[in-house]
Amino acid sequence: MKNYDIINHVKGESSFVDDLNLPDDALNAYVLYSAEAHAEILNIDCSEAQKSGGVKFVITAKDIPGENQIGGIIQDEELLAARFVHFIGEPVAMVLADTWLNAKEASKKIKIEYKKLPVITDPREAYKQGKLILPPRIFASGDVEAAWEQCDVIVEGRADSGGQEHLYLETQSSVAFPVEGGGVKIISSTQAPTSGQKCAAKVLGLPMNMVEVDVIRLGGAFGGKEDQANAWCALAALGAYISKKTVKLSLARQDDMRCTGKRHPYSSDYKLGLTSDGKIVAYEVTFYQDSGAAADLSPAILDRTLFHANNVYHIPNLKATGLACRTNLPPNTAFRGFGGPQGMFVIEAAIFKAAEALNVDPVDIQRKNLFKDGDVFHYGQVVEHSQTIASWEKLDEKFNIAEIKKSVDEFNKNNKLVKKGMALMPICFGISFTNTFMNQAGALVHIYSDGSVSVSTAAIEMGQGVNAKIMQVASVVLGVGIDKVKILSTNTSRVANTSPTAASSAADMNGKAVEIACIILKKRLIDFARTQLNADEEALLDIVDETVMLDGEPADLNWTKLVSTAFFNRIFLSASAQYAVPEIHFNKETLKGHPFAYHSYGTAAVTVTLDCLRGTYEIDSVKVVHDFGKSLNPLIDRGQAEGAILQGLGWMTMEEVIYNGDGKLLTDTLSTYKVPDLHFAPKNIEVEFLKNDNNPLGIFNSKAIGEPPLMYGIGAYFSLLNAIKAFKPGTGFQISAPMTCEKALMYLHTNNYDSGK
Ligand code: LUZ
Ligand code: MOS
């Protein structure tokens, strides 16, 4: 089955927030944001703006009827800055006018007097000054201190990875409508309708039942609309509440890039100890997370970094320390992988350095240390159904690792100014929200009297195809055609108290909730059919292809007739269900437990070609064996894998988020922030599906696919380092992603690559 949602995209008929038909008197909002990264607000003068053409309202912190607070995990973020601003891009005032341009023009007439305060843009500096968002988090197993003695070689160093702009095609957008009785209805581009609802309710001082959030679909999100949609959702709601008019708030691209947080940059110190034959004995790592100016999701993201600190390796003695460092940058946030990629990057960097010290190929160390069933993760979960070795071996069988290596070496022998590099990237990603309570979802299924079916869930369609997967589930369980099933918008009045669509878990959890609701409905219909057909208790009844089957033979009763007769007999044709992921638990004191329902695995081989005169390069190929479980929809899953790989390659190579020392984003346009396009995409991406066991914790035995394949991109960084080393042998290379062409050129032709900074 195709991703049905794309058909209307191609025709331009899919509806996004910006496409909504609004009443003639609707107002447009423009948000004025701080021009200073850290300052005290001495005065805000809105008088000129108020008189500007078309302006109806100018709103500041003092106009907020409820609490001026939008922090999710920690209450440390104001909706509109009251007395202090903490980053450039922090909302300070909102203008409502007849047109967006009039609102924007008026915003320029707002005069804000700032008293500048010291600005921190570096997480290590923030740490030095004691600016931590939460106490250090330490995940440990074994005894690292005692283990160093058993090591034949110990490498120590620093590894940094950069931020990443989400660059969803649809920018942050919400429209809010005032409703009878003082409430609001919000149509929002959010991954987290319940968070948006809760946040707007708090800001307006309303109970949650006075705020409804509805989501049709998103033009991409990638984590950027998990918590960061809340502010815009609440601002639109505030506008509608105050003006009593419909208010539309849709960010222009550059404003979106400046105001919203990105993937967290990390700077990390590692120490890795091994035996002389390459077995890892001990690993100690400290992660300096650049959290930005407010907590946002940083604590949960830091946890995932710590969970994935070992990637796929069995490390008997491990100590990982996470430091959430408060800087004066926009609050960094969820981004596909949610801290996992940053953790995995550092262990790969350490292995790369250890391979230099032992004078072996990193591939040998990687292979030797893959964990297997029965090993225990440093957070206490026992490894089960692992596909580390299986995916590696399948990759070797299918693509021949030695052969790839040989052809790279041969190429390098014969070419002086162009070099190739290759690296392997095995991955492991834990599936479940690391906050156990979030692992729940809901569904509401109606069968209408004409036999058509509507399904509502907590899942948000953001291009990933979750709606198509959910349609499949309803269709299979009820025994009706796909054309009978319609997925409705995601709405807090139909399915309440929802977790965000995040953590790669939406199809699993919402699919399971739909499965349960459909099983309930089917049982009711089959019980009813039994009476209609006068079949006895033992007779086997089923619904297949919209026909009632009696002991394996089609009975004279089709779906439409069954449903309409059931309705006239007052059979209830609606069901709701909740799914709560079983088996998971985690002790937040001891930091041990079984936090993940299961893990996803795979291995990639990445090869690159580097022009050693120019520093430019191409990614030649990404060959992958990935564990999709029993894929529910191979076409969608392959698309998710390819998209994630490209996004991971971008993070590791060309995407570079740069702030200057004043906290100003320098890469705030698409000419300065470069992302992969079709020309950059590897000529060859091959994704093989690994044969796998049943995975009962995934929907229909499938496995989550949204995030895991992004981490294959990390292989590109080390391939490029290998290509650089083929041109300029040496061991002093500092590990610092992304490897832009400019950086590659510096590594190739200057000596400051080994400054250790
Ligand atoms: N979001 C979240 C996530 O709130 N918790 C998680 O554990 C998570 N993991 C991956 C992506 N988003
Ligand atoms: Mo996410 S990084 O919102 O799954």
C-alpha cells in the first residue's frame, strides 16, 4: 500500500495551517523577538506601534491572563519575556493586525530598552560558570576506576558534534479561534497537541477542557515541533483570547530559523581503555550538552545520550556523565534521534582513536566488541533479540566488507589528489519514550451505519506515513477494504491526554490502540452476525474482505448489510481504546531498569571520494542492512530509512549551525545553511531488509523506523577522516563534526587540525 497522503500533496490539495480559510476579520500576528542574547528589559514602548496602520492589538507579558510559563519539564521559560531576555529570538511582544505585513511593520516601531548582560555561547564555559540546567546525570556500570589497570592501551580526547536546523518545509504555524464561553480552538502544526493544549490553557488561565487543539498534518517536524510548537500555539491562543478574533501566527522562514532551537551541539571528553587485542574494557565519557537558554526537552535528550553512550558495544565498565549546560542560545530541542546520535558519535570517535593507537582498522575493533544476547546494557536492561552481529554479517555477506576496503585501498594507491575513504556504522536505538509514563496512546474508532469507518488517534501525520500504517491496521483487523477507512485529524477532544508523536513510536503505539478498538468492534459485529445467521456457539465466524465467513465459507451477509442491520438492532458501533506499552520500567534513582520495549539495529558501510585539492567530496555509497522487523509497509519504511540516512549525512557533513560570540545566528538563510539536495545524495543507497524474528511489541511484528537510520550518517564523518588520512597520514586529527568542505580543506592543507581544540 502506498502512502495515501502523498497523492494530494502532488496535486497541491493537501491542507496545511497556512491554507485554512479564515473569516474576513481574522487577524495576523507578528512576534517581535529579542535582539539581545542576554539583557534586562528596562522599558518597552508600544505607543508608536499601536498607531501603526492596520494594527489592532500589541500584546506583551503583562497582558497574559494566566501564567507566563511554557516550560515542559522544568518551569524556566516565559512565553513573552517579562524582565529578562535570554537569547536572540526570544518572543517579547506580539502585534495583531489586519495583514501580516502591517503587523511586521508595526513591530519595528516597538522600542525596547535593554541593559546588556554577559553572553555565554559555549557549553564548557557555561559549565565553568556553574550554569547547569539540572544536576549532573551519571550512568555507570562496572568499575571504571579499577578497570584502567587491566587496559593495555588507553586513549583520551575530545569529540564535538554540531547543531542541526530542522528545516521542516512548513514553518511553525497555528491558527486560534475564540469559542463560546471564553475558550479557544487551535489548529496547529504540532507533534504534541496535548502539550499545546496544556500550555495554552495555562497561559490563558483556563481548564484544559476549554482549549481544543486540532492537527490535520504537518509539513515535516523532525522533533522541531515536539515542544517547540507550544509557544506559537499558545501565542495564537493568547491573541484570539484577547482580540476575540481568529488569529493566525505563521513564522517566516528566517524568523523560524532564528527563534527556534535545534539539535543540541555537544562537546565531549572521552577515555577508552582496551586490551592489546582490541577488546574494550572501560569507557568514561563526559557530555557537555549545549542546552540553550531554557530546559525545553534537554533533560530527556541528555538521558537518551547517556542510554546510547555505548552504541552497539559491550562495555563492561562504563561511566557516562551528562551536563546540561545553559547558554544564551535558543533552547535546543528534540531532533530525530533525540540525543542518541550525539552519544553514539563519541564512542565511534573513541574507537577511531583507539584504532590509531593499536594500529588496526576501526572496523576490527567495532566487530570485536558488538554486544550479543545476554549481555547487559549499562542501564540494566538485558540484551535480547539483538541484531548487531546478524546485521553486520549480513552486510558482509551481501556487500563484502573486505572487498569494499580493498577497492578503496587500490583506488588510493592509484590516485594522488583524489582519495576514497570507507567506514562502517553499526547502530542500536532503544524504542520507547525514556519517560515511561509517556508510552501510551489512544484511539477512537467509529463505524458509521453505511459501513464506512473513521479512525482517530494520537498520532500526527508529518509525512512519515503513520496514517497509511494505521489505515492498514484498521483494514486488516476489521476485514474491510482500505477505501472504507478514513483517518481523521488528530484532535484533543476525540483522543485526550496524548503523548507527542515522537520517539519513533507513533505507529507502534497508536497502531496497537487502533488494533484493540477494532478487535472490540469486530467482536460485537461477529456476535451480532451469529444471531443473524442463527449459527451455533461453536461455529467459526470471521469477517474477510467485507464478507461474513461462516466456518470458512462466505455467508449471505456482507459488511454493509451487517453494519446497517447491527445499527437498527442498536449495537454500539463505536469503540475507544488505550494502549500502554507493557514490560517497561525504569528506576530514576538507581538509573537501572528496562526502559525500552525493544531495540532497532542495523549496520551501514559508507564510502566517500574526496577531492584533496579542493576539500570537496561526494558520498559514493551507503549500503545498509537494517532491521525493520516484519515491515508493515516496506515502501514507507524504505522511504523513512533513505530520508533519515540523508538527514544524518547532512548533520555530519554540510549542515553547520553557527552563532557568533554575541549569540547571533549567522546561518539563518538557505544560502548560508546548506542542506543535502539531490546532487549531494549518494549515487548509491542500498537498504537491505534483515530477516528477523517476530517482534510482538511492535505493531504487527514490525519495528519502529523513524529515527534509527539517521545514525548511519555518522559513518560518513569517519569515512571522510579516513580519506583525509589517506592523503595526509597522521594521528592528530581532532574529532569535530560536521566535516564541511572548508574544514576538510583545512585538515588536508594546514597543521591546525591537531591543535586539540
Ligand atoms: N521524545 C521524548 C523523544 O519526549 N522522549 C523520548 O525519549 C524521545 N526519544 C526519541 C525522540 N523523541
Ligand atoms: Mo522526536 S526527536 O520529536 O521523535
